[in-house]
Amino acid sequence: MSDYENMSAPRAEVINSGIVLYKFSAMGTSFKCVQSSVMYRDASFLPRVPANVGCRNSEPRTRSSRTKSRPLSYRFHKQMTRLLQGGLHHRSEFACLLKCTRKTFLKTEATSLLAEILTSGSLDASQTTCENSNHVENSGSSIREILVELRNGVAGDGKLVFPLTVTAKERRRAHEIAERLGLGHVSVAQGKERCFTAWRLSVAERLEIFRKLLDLEEAASRASFALEQPFQSWKVLEAQGLLLYKASVLEKDAASFGRERWMLEDGVGAERAGHVARFAQRARPGVAIRIAEKDAAGSWVVAERQPPARVAWNRGGKISVVFDYPPTVSDDSKEVCMLRVPDSTSFDRMRSVIGECERAEMGMKWLLNALLGDGISFASGVRLSEEVGSKFTPSPAIADKENASEREEEFDQGLNAEQRAAVELCTRSNTSPVVLIHGPFGTGKTRTLVEVVLQHVKSGRRVLVCTASNAAVDNMALALLRADPSLPLARAGVTERVATSVAAHTLEALQEAQPEAAVARKLRREAFSMQLTAQKWTRAADGGERRRTARKEANALFKDARRLDQVCAAAVLSRTKVLCGTLTGFASSLQDFGNSEDTRFDCVVVDEASQVINPALLLVLPYLKYPDNIANGATFPIVIMAGDHQQLPPTVLSEDVDDKGGGLEATLFEELMERDGGGLGTRLEELITTLESWDLAKLSILNQAHAIATGMESSTSSKWERLKTVSRTAALRQQYRMPVQLMAFPSAVFYGGELVARHSSSEKLVSTADAVFTLLDPGLLLEVIDTAGAGFEEEKCGDTSGILSNSSAAADVYSLSNSGQANLTARVVRELLMSKQCSEGEIGVVTPYSAEVMLLRELMAEAVKAGLEIDSVDAFQGREKDTIIFDTVRSNVDGTVGFLSDFHRLNVGITRARQKLIVIGDSATLSTDKIWALFFEWISVYRERPETRIRYRSVFEIPCEDGW
């Protein structure tokens, strides 16, 4: 069988789908589009490509030997004749077919043949038009806009074939955009004949792609644990935080829903002291662990016959572990070995929901088509600035007066006009089941979502609130309870991973408060005691009968306890109007409730949607209610997603897909945002593609950032009217977190200068107090300390004496640290604390590498105990502090910046501060990246302009400190 016959995209699909070919101008940025919608009878000369996604380097597809043996002119003439006989009626369609030959030397010959055919009488005057043809002249369109039009069904009937004039850079960018839009895409052939093709995928095809990507991610997750390497000693595994070796079993007890809880402590012997606490540093609550044993070859492996388990809590040198069901371990065993393992449960759950989606019917199928298919229509990729003609920005007072009647029904009377418009979009009757909110940093996204949830509850609806992280869930839950303390809210998930302020509202805590819960606990204790009795051996003649009777009674008591647990759970869930949890955590909690009506919700609000992988987002679909007439249009939005796709995407481990825009990093939130115009933002990926476009854009961005920082310009013209003209996206522009000096650069670079600062600077951190500063300048809001030339070289963990010998970072061989920058960061923190103008709890230290996090925590251990937060950029996303110190780490002679080249990480790092931001970095290394170079070029202007409250200095300008 030939390669063509093996390809998954059949010829009929290529022929019947219609083909659009684009003619590029000399600059490669302007397109001429001719669309042919006729149904071709034969197109064997067209390249046939598989239904592939994310594969740029596909093997070249060669023609069969039979086809190659024919002269090109003969083949072309034959195809022209067949197409004429089959009903090709428009002359301009031959220009489309001429490009499809993909043989440049054939053009002259084909043109003459075409002229001969056209003059031979094959086409008469009545055949020069075709009702099925749709010809589009779209001059000046970018690759992104053309692909967005394809995804939205505006361009083509499902497929685009780009001409050979597309450059390699343009093809690469096209692949990235197509991946983020959920399109199939491939490049075939080699060299100058390489051709890019994109096409719309069906829902079934996309689900199958999700399944394959999950398999890749799970394999990468398993590989990251390094458990596959044979003959590793227990000391090596313990040092890596993977093995808990011979921990003492302190206590065993029965848990709800048939589970069993063990409490573990340090093993016997002075040399084992503290090993449980060290293991607990990596095995946080909720982490999957399994009982370990040695195989025949002497390697440590998972005991497959033992049940899965999770860490419930760890404190005071003890760790609590909950098994899904009682392990088959002898009661006499007082020691146990546990392995930290990849969380296969989440992957299994996502694969399961993909199977449910493939079998979906009626309402769920309709919503799935709206999310992944073409069930909803969008604008044809119109940019926000193009869609809105008005340049007038109404003042807050005018907007408040216009909406006075609406605000009487609001829970939060302090919402601005954009926030109120977003709430209305998320709660009103709407033909679209999906609504998006683009909320950049500090724009009150959480406050807006709280109002959305309360309005839905007021209308009698049950709401599911999900996010990608536990911290974000707790933040949403706490905000909801502050807005309405009587709100019937429950928090799903592992109790120990829930913030203390929300712990009383967890499902487990609410169930334990039910009257039946006390009876269930008593029954479980009795059953567990009988079970222990049944395991004991006795010499009595009727010992076997007594053990069987005890086991039977214990099982009966466990069954009664489980029934009471379900009664408690059902009572709690039936009264819950708002359920909050992570996307994987809530699904795990609801599996104990069965398939009851109480597990169904009218709508779902997904915060941090730009950090959610697509298979995880599908987990909410089985738990939604679908009205009978939903196919005729949603009466209100069912899926509400909020996020900021200009910040960090989901963390993905697999490297078998493209590193930019590939695989699970491409989120549904970003896809839908792009389909509806892209929200607020600057097309940095496109601007940095060519030197010419970047030079022009850089000058514009720098001028805009300077104008915003110095108060000459607050933002670009307002586009808040877009909220009234676009039915699926709301954008929040008014930023309340930080003063304009801190907002200027990220607004100009990442958000097109469209953010408006509504923040009033507090004098707490910027006053000229009597405190004597030797390192920092009083009164400044933004300080950058350049360490270039100081010899603060980055270090691989464990390979240098610069890292503390007992540092836990030494075990992390995939991370980097910089002891010079770490010491400078510690000095900055000390000086801030000595000034008495801020406390430990008001300071946050952000750094991109986990090894630097560990090193900084050791250098400032006392301050950490007092409340100082030190964490990675990824962990700080969605959080804020009064003062942020950004330790960038990278400093090397090669100019390598690693994943700091991802501009999303820079955006997160410099937008966490409320009052003061201090950036410590090596400009010589970081400036090899275009966006970082832009940052240093912008900040260097403020070396001698303290009146702007911004300053850039070299580390050599800083006075020496005793001992440093």
C-alpha cells in the first residue's frame, strides 16, 4: 500500500472541502485570496496530507512512480479536461489550480495549455460564472488573520493551502498559530517546494489528539520521577525525595467511604531522625504515593497489589496517608516504605471524560461542538482597535449615571463600567453558551467573577467555580464569602491543601458537622476493631469460625457507615449553591456522590482559564445541566472563562511536541480569544519575526512606555464600547494594583498600551523617611540593579561551592542558581526590613528557578519564618505583594536565557508588585532576548531622572556593605 493510501485525510475530503490559495506580495505580509468552493471531481495532482497536528517536520510525501512517468504537460492537460467536463465554470479558478501544481517550471507551459483550453470553446459565456464560487480579495491580511478566518469558517470550506513563496519563518509562525487555533496543519516536501497546509478539525479528531497528548504528558511525568532507572539504592531515592524508607507506622484508622488512614513517623534509630520531614518537603498534601517493595532484580518498585494512596497532611515530623481501600499488609508490620509516584489518577480521569465526550448526545454534544467545533460563530478575527470606531472615553461619573438603575440590583456597588458590562454579558440571556473575560493584572477580574456568581445564585442557579490551582480556588471562595457570608458555598478538594480561612467550608468539614457523621464514625471504629480481631491468629478450635464471623460483622458495619457517609454527603451537596474546587479536585470529590441530580450545576465559572489544559476543562461537562431546548440557543451562558493569555500558559512536561504553541500548552481560552479578536494585547510573536517589523514596533513601544511612565499619556484610546458590540468577550482595562510607573512597560509591551492606571500611590514605601538607605533609593517605585560584569555567574545545582553544602537545591539537577544575585537579593530584603517601612509579610521574592528559591529560603530562613514569601514566577502567578524583588538568576558568557525568553514569564515577574518593584539581573545576558533587551533599553533612560520615581543603576554604583 502506498503512502497516499495510508494517509488519514482521504482524497474526497480534500476535494470536497474546497481549497483556498493565497498569493503573497514581495514583503510576505500582504495576501491575495481566491476561494474556490466548487466540488472538484478529480484533483490527483494536489498534495495529499494526513490529518496531523503539531507536526512541522513531516516526512516528504512523494508521488507514485506511475504518476511520475507521465509528462507534466500531459497530466496538467488531462486534469484541466476532467475539471471542465465536471463543471468547473469560472476562469479565475484556473489561477487557483495553476498554483496547486507546485512546479515553478510548469507555469509557462501550463499557461499556454490553459489559454488553448479557454479558447477551444470548452467554456461559453453562460459558463463564466458559478453560484457556488465565493471570491475574496483580502489585501493586507496577516497569516494570523487568514488562519483565524479559516477557523471561524469565513475563509474556505475547511482547508487552506499556502503558496511556495511563504518563508520558513512564516511557516513556523503559521504552525504555531494554527496549533493555538485548534487547526490541523502540516508542511510537506522539502526545500523551495515546501508547502504549508491548514484545515479545520472535527470534534472527534480533536478529542483523539487530546488523548494522544495526554499519553505523551503522562509518559513525561513518569520519566521526571526517574523511577525507571534500575538498581538505585534507597539512599539515592531518599535523597531525591522519591522514597520514604522504613517509616514507623504509628497509627491505623478507618476513614470515610471505605478508605483507611495511616499515620507515619521517623523510623527506629538516631540515623533516621527527620527523614519523614525531609520526605514531606516534596510529598505535599494531595501528592500520590504508593507502598514500595523490591523486585527480583533488587530495584525499588511500586507494590501493584496494594491500593493507591495520597498524602493527607504532614506536620510535626509526622505524615498522614489515606489509602483508597485497606492495604493487604500484616498488622504485625510496624515499618513501611513509600514511593512518591506520578499522579495517574488525574490522567485516567481526563482520558475517561474524553471517552464520555466521544459518546456525548444532545445538550453535552451541542456544548462540545460550541467549544471545540464550529457551534458558535465569531467575528472574522477583527482586532479590537479596528472594530471600535469611537475614540471617546466616558468619564466614570458619566458611566455611573448611565447605569444607576442597573446598579441598584448589584451586590457590589463599586464596579466600574467595564466590570458591570462584563457581569451583564455573563448573566443575561445570550445566544452563545460560552463567554470570555480578559482580565489583565490588577483589573478586578476576581471581583467581577464574584458578582457574576452572586447574580446567578440570585437567579436560582447552581454554580460550579473551578480554577487551575488551589490558591486561586481559595481566593475565589474567600472573596465570595466576604461578599455574602450566608452564601451556601462548599470547597471541594483535599482539606490540608485548603487555606485555613476556608477550611470550615470544605465538603469534608461540612459532612463531619452532620448528625449522622458521628454515628458513622462510631460504626467505623467498631468495624475496624473487629477487622483487627479477625486478623489475629488463635489456637482455639473455633478460631477460624470466629475470624469469619468478625470479618462478616466488620463488613456489615463498614457498609452501614458508608451508607451514612453518603447520606451526609447528599445533605451537604443538596444545600450547596456554589461549589468551588480545582478542575481535577472537584471531580475527585464528586465521584463519591454517584450520579445524582445534586452533582449537576447550571453553569461553570473557570478562573485562570489561560492556565488550564484542554482535557482538564472537559471535566466540567458531565456535571452541567443541559436544557431540553439548548440546541435552539442558550438562555444564559453555561461556560464562563476568565484569564489572561498574555501571562504564563499551563506547565507542560512533554517535549515530544512543538515547544512553542504545541500540544497541551495551547489552551481553549486563548483559542476562543483569538477567534473573537484576541482581547487586549500586542502581537509580540509577529513583531519579532522580522528585523524590519521589530525595529518599527520597538520604537513605538518605547515611546508609548515613556509617555505612560512620565504621565504624558495614560493609555491609548478607549475601546470599552467593544463590550457592547461583541457578544462573547469582555475586556477589563482599568488597572488598580500598581501605580503608573510600574504599569508603563508591561502595558505598552504586552497589552498595547490599553491599560488605565486607577491606583493611588501610598506613601508607605515611597516616602522620604529618616531611614538611611545604602542600597535602595527612598521615594522610588521601580529600581533595576544591573549585575553585568560583577562576576555573578549562574551555577548548576550541586556542581559548585557557591551553593550551600546542605542545600536541598543540590538534589535538583535540572535547575540553576546564582549565589551572587541571591546574596544581593538577601541584602535588599534586609535593608527593606531595617527601614521599618514594610514587614516580612508585605515582601515577596520572585525567581524563575526552583534551585534559587531553595537557596534564598536558606539565606533568609528567619525572615521566611516571620512571613517573607519566596517562590517561583510560576507559583506567584495570580498573587501580589506590596514589594516584589525579582531575582532573574541568568548570567553566563554564552548569553543563554533559557525559559526566561518566554515573554509571559517576564510579564508575570514584573506585575506582582503593588507599591515597589526591584529587578536584579545581568543585562549582558538577558539582552540577548529581544523583549528583555527592550526592557533594559527602556529602563536605562531613567539613570538620572529620579523625578520619575524610576531608576536604573549598575551594581558597581552601590555602596559596599560590611560583610558583603
